[in-house]
Amino acid sequence: MKKIMFVCHGNICRSPMAKYIFKSLTNEYQIESRATSTEEIGNDIYSPIKKVLDNHNIFYDRHYAKQITQSEFNEYDYIFVFDYNNLRNINRMFGESSKVELLGDDEIDDPWYTRDFERAYNETYNACIKLLNKLKSTN
């Protein structure tokens, strides 16, 4: 089973949202989420993200933010980030790798700063649909 990791800055907004959206779309992959930073370690999904997931009937469970480790980086087949800052941080932490790329066609802004949680959901959902279609076409 292929392994997919979604990585954002704090692992409380975009990456757990993508994890649960993708899990709602398929059970063909092992899916996880992590942070590049240590700022939110141990924290649950940010409550406005939970509200958006609830509004879209996306199941989630108790989440504990974690930073990606070297062994996880090595173990996962695909690592998707949400913006160029995430990409730079991953490259700085582990070196450049072809298995790391932006999730969407462009950056998905951090709703922690924009406060536009619904837009972040929509962009993440659409990117997950495209990703799933891309993965199915390459298998």
C-alpha cells in the first residue's frame, strides 16, 4: 500500500484537513499528516477547521500535531505540501526530493492567517480530488 503524507507548517489546519478529506475519498492508501515546525506539537485540529469538516460531513478523530521525522520522510512514497514555505522547510530539513511537491496547482493559503477556512477547505478538497485521479491514472 502506497503511503501519502500531507505536511503544513503546524499540523493543525491544512495537513490534517487534507488527511481526513483524502481518507473520505479512498481507503487505498496509508495517509498521515505532519508539520515542518514544532510550534503546535501535541495540539488538536484547530476548532474552525473542525467546524468546516463537520459542515462537509468529513469524519476526523482526536489529532495530536507532530513534526515530520527523517524516518517518516524516508518511509513515505509521496509528500504533499501546501505552499512554498513548506517546500523550502522540507528541503532544508531533509534535502530536495522528487517525492515532495505542492498539493495543489498553486499554493493553498494558511487559513490560520487568512481566516478563510471555507476557501482552504474547497481548495484542499479540489486538490485531493485531482491528486486521487492522478494517482489512479498512474497505477
